[in-house]
Amino acid sequence: IGRRFADLICKKAEIDVNKRAGELTADEIEKLVAIIQSPKQFKIPMWFLNRQKDFKTGKYSQVFAQNFDAKLRDDVERLKKIRAHRGLRHWWGVRVRGQHTCSTGRRRH
């Protein structure tokens, strides 16, 4: 969860943004978890969610933790399978998002 999404869910749960995680009560934690698991019910805009228009379901959702890694891996595998340009760039191990590669990125790590 990023900083902006964390600020938004704190405002929706009416919790002070500057409050530390250890200072939260059990009620406040339950509110936060409920908002994270179903952000649409708490009127969080669709454009704010990190999984927009899922390929298989066509739904908007907020994905976090190990689900996020699995979805990302599935997306890359799908791109490789259909041999899309982005998938091929992933397969070759070169830059995917249009960066210059002539003079930079010569070493892996």
C-alpha cells in the first residue's frame, strides 16, 4: 500500500493521518482492514485502485501483498505467451518501457 492510498483510507476511516500504527485501537484496525478489502463500498474512486480493468474479470480492484506479485507474474506470462512486444522485451531481458538502451543499462545489477 502506497502513501497516497494509506492517507485516503485513513481519511475514510476518520483516523488521524499522523497516528503511528502501534497507537491504533482494535476498532480502528478493523475499519482500515475493511476499507482495504472493499474500497468500492467506501466510495474510493475507481482510478485510485491499482488493478484497473482486470484482463480475466474486467473488474477494478485493489490488490496487495502476495496477490499483487502473482497478478503481475500472470500478466507478464500472458504477454510472453501471446508474443506481444512488451512480452518479448521481458523475455529478452531488455528495457520494456521505452527507455534508451544505447549508452545506459549495460550491466544487469
